[in-house]
Amino acid sequence: MAALPGRRPHRTGRRMSADRTMPRRAVYRALVGGYEQLREEEVAHDSGLPFICFTDDPTLTSETWQVVVVEARLPRDPTRSARALKILGHPALEDFDETLWVDNTVALTRPPDELFDEWLADADVAAPLHSYRASVLAEAEAVLDSGLDDFARVYEQLTHYLSVDAEALEANPHWTGMLARRRTDSSVAAMTGWWEDVLRYSRRDQLSFVPAMRRHRARLASLPVDSHVSPWHEWPRAEGRDRSRTGSGLREALRPPVARIGVLQQALDEATRTLAVTVDHRDEIIARHDETITGLHEALAEANQRAHDHQVELDTVRHERNLTARDLNDAKRKVRRLRRRLQRATGAPDDGADDGER
């Protein structure tokens, strides 16, 4: 594969044994339709992996992502166009053995190099379990309550699953904001089936993820990872999101009021979560600054105490010096008196030494 723009070519990996090499790995995301700004991933600077962003925006640049410009698969449907890149990948990823998808609202908190070893130890596909949905059916109800997709479309999808794999509706759904996979025949088939469901039914890919993985018997690791925060990430972290660019407005105009309220409620919940994460981050910074200020106050107090102790010591030395000088002067006066007495007693002439000593 030719080198991707903006970064050095990906290394093929160091030798593990005589006949085995480290898997070639990459991290990627997609921005299609100008829905929000690309969020830089600072941990990319500390990672040995390429970070690739697929976009239909030819003006997009990044300090941490290798930007690859693509054509939207469905020009009138940017959401599914981005889903296609998420689920099926892109020819630029074909030379990689393992990949990690991260939504643009996911902030990695440490380099993900070791994440592959942990998540794909015994699986070809890995994703966190949904933190607050008990079943795929509950996820479908949430989609309808929030007005995120058409009722008839979702109902048809659930009816289909009931007829082919009813147990899938009771399975725990997964949060697909982070998705690791190893390129195998079974994982490719599972991803293709998943994309077909997203294309045919609801664009909410979390509805079809578990049924597709079950249908194609993918080796799936269902990770008990909190959707909002883990040792690897924080979510949500959106930047510059433009909600006015989600479509023509016809779909919104046809939605019933309850569905519109659901959409607004979801937006409010997301804003609240984002604010909570921001406040927590701010509180951490304030706490660190408070610790620094406390340390400076303590250091200043110690310095003031040392200065006071030195001043007391200096005053003591000065006092002792004054006492010594006084004793010396007293001794000199006694010597002078004794000398004068001796001169008078012996009748020796006065040599004037007393005057000089005065």
C-alpha cells in the first residue's frame, strides 16, 4: 500500500518468532457531511500506530490524523456514508490486520497500542457492552422514544429479527463508539451482514450489531467497559457540532411532537453528560492548582520560618559579640589602672601608653 498522506509509512511490525510477525494495526474514524469538527487525538503523538481519518471534506487538515479524502457512498445520506466506513472500512485499511474504530466524540486517554492485545486476545471483533440498555429491544424502544428513526422501519427490523433469531432481541446491546476487529473471513462476513442491516433497516447501527454478529457466528468479545469512561477513553467529547446540517429538514417537519421532544431530550442528555465531563475535568485542574498553591504556601511558610530562625541566630551572635566587646573594654580599663599603679609604685615615668590606648 502506498504511504498515506501526512504521516510516514506504517511499519510491517517486528519479529515475534521465526515465522510470525506482530499484526499491523491502525486506528481510524470518519467525518462525512460536515456534521462536526475533527477532534484532535493527542495520544497519537505517543503511539506507534497510524491514526487515519476518512472524510469528504478536501480542506480538512489535522496534526494528529492522517486525512484521507473519500467520496460519500450515499451523497444524500451522510450518516450511512459514515457508517459504511465504520463497518466496512476502506481500501486504505486493507493492509492492516487489526483496526480500531473510534467515534469523533470519543477521546482516547492513552495510546491504544496495548488495547488490541487486551480486546482481541480471544476474539475477532470486540466492543463494549451498552452501559444503560438491558436488551436490543430496549435499545429499539429508546430509538423510537427519541425519534431517532422511523417507527415503521424499526418495527420491520424487529419483526425480521423475531422471525430469524428472537433471542437476539433479549441480548445485551453493545456500544459501538469503539470497535476493534481482526481481519478474518468470518469478521468480514459479519461486517458485511451488519452493513446490509444498516442499509436495509435503521441507520442506528447498535440495533443491528448483535443480531449480525450472532447470525454470522463472529468471535465477539463483549467487554464490560463503561461507555462514558474507561482506562482507555472518555465520551462524549464533541467539538463544533452543527446540528443544522443533518438533512433537508423534511424528516424533522414530519416528526410528531413527542418524537421531537425525544430528540431534544437526547440532545439535552448529551449536553448534560458533556458538561459533566467538562466540569469534572475543570475540578481536577482546580484541585491540582489548589495542591500546587498549598505546596507553595507551605514552602513559603517554611522559608519564612527559616529566615526567622536565622534572624534570631544572627541577633544572638550580635548580642554575644557586644557582650564580648564590653568585657574586652572592661579588661583594657583594668589593665590601664594596674599599669598606672605600678608606675606610681616604682616611680617610673609615665610613657603615655594610657593616652594612646584611650
